Amino acid sequence: MSGTSRDYTVPLTFALAGISNMFSGTITHPIDVVKVRMQCDNQNKGIYQRSYPGLFRGATKIARAEGLRTLLTAGLLPSLCREASYSTIRMGGYEPVKKIISPGNEVLPLHKKILAGATSGAIGAFLTTPFDLVKVRLQTDIQRKLPNMFVLLYRIGRDEGILRGMWRGVGPNIGRGTFTTAAQIPSYDHSKHFLLKVGWLREGPVLHFISSIFAGFCVATANNPVDVVKSRMQSENRKPGVAAKYKNIPQVLLLIIRTEGVKGLYKGWFPNWARVGPHTCMTFLMFEQLRRISGIKPL
């Protein structure tokens, strides 16, 4: 297949990126539910008084108190819509942005790959913030009082405004998208080609797996603080005439550090890694195999 492989085509690459991320997002969704609950847990009581003290105990508590269905499906539809849009744009757009940054065929240095990832991630995050907002609201709805995704989107737009409501948390969402993609795809891309260059591994699933493990660790560490801020801002259900508790990124960061310490910014790191690690592995393994089947060169 490598003898006949062609360079990427934008529509097909976008489609393969979306399929890969939707599959991975579905498999890892229960971990994401626990992660969001942990990030929004006991926000005024410090880091040692938690309702969800860890990934496994948190998952068990949700399943017992709210049913297994909550763990498996809370916010799943907007999550899939987000993967189909945000992840399609950020991963599918990485290579076109690389071409814009450096039109030639030379190997890009790491800082240019990071710039390409940050750009595609920021664009995808901005455009798809409403899906992420609804996902967080549904995942933190312990009493199951919120309606389905479409009704909730309408209510947010009606009660909180289109831009101020549906794009609430757009700043940290863009920050998360920027950090996530700048850490994930370039670290995979660069580590993979480093291993190829030194001759330790050949192109194939083993190389893809090892490179994606490294990328998963990088992205979980880089995006967790801004992910906590995003979850806090988006989980707040604002009421007309009531001042928002979380106003902007600096204010939320200072509030978390003051009330919970710096460790508060890394609440949910393990479930975050437990989700983005397997998510990254499955995504890149599937993405590379779909590219091979479609006759497209490896990333």
C-alpha cells in the first residue's frame, strides 16, 4: 500500500479524523463523566472533602446512586456531536495548517508543529463550544432535571443569550482546545518520526501505540488546569439577575488557587489521563489504519 499511498486529501482526512474520535469518545465516555464530576466537586470545601474521591470510587458512586445509564450516557449525544465537529476540525485541520505554515515538503521543527496544532485546536474549540457546554451541563445534572440536548440548547439560548449563554466558557474552551491539540498531535507526530529516524521502530501499529501513549500523557498534563476552569464555568447554571460566580479565566484561576490550592487545578488529572490516554491511543491507531486502508500516507 505504501507504494501507491497518496498525500492527504482534506475532505477524506477530516472524515477519517471524525470517525476515529467518535469511536474513541464513545468508549471512554464513562471516564469523562467521572472526570467532569471530580472537577466540579465541592468547589468551596477544599480538595480533601470530595464527593467523588477518585476515578473508581467516583464511578461506583454514580452507578449506585444514579444508575449505570447515567455513567454510560449522561451527555453522550452532545459529546458525539462535539467529537464529530471539534475533533474533526482540530485533527483533520492539522495537516492543512502545517502546509500553510510551511508550503514545502521539508520536515517541520517541533515549534511549527505545535503552532499548527494550536491553530487547528483553537478554531475547532471556538466553533463547537455550544456542544461542549451542553455536555458539561448534562454530565453534572445529578438530579436528572435537565431536558435533552436540543431542548437544553434552546433554553440556554433563550434564557442566557446566544453569545453569552451558548458560548459561555468559550475562552477556557479555546484554551483547552489549543493546549490539547498543541500537546497531542505534535507530540505524536514528532515522537513517531523520531523513533523512525533513529531506527528503533518501523511504521506500523506498535509505533503508533507507543507514540500515542506518550502523546496521551503530554495532553493530560498540559490541558488539565484549563479543563478544570472550563468545567467550572460551563457547569454554572446562570439565572437572570444573579451575578455569575465564575466570570473569566483569571478570576476562576485565582479563586481555585485561593480556595483549593494549586492542586485544585489538577483535580481530575487521573481520570483525565485515564480518558485521554486510551482515547488518544484508540484515535491514532484507528486514524492511521483508516488512512492506510484509504491509501493515504501515514501522519
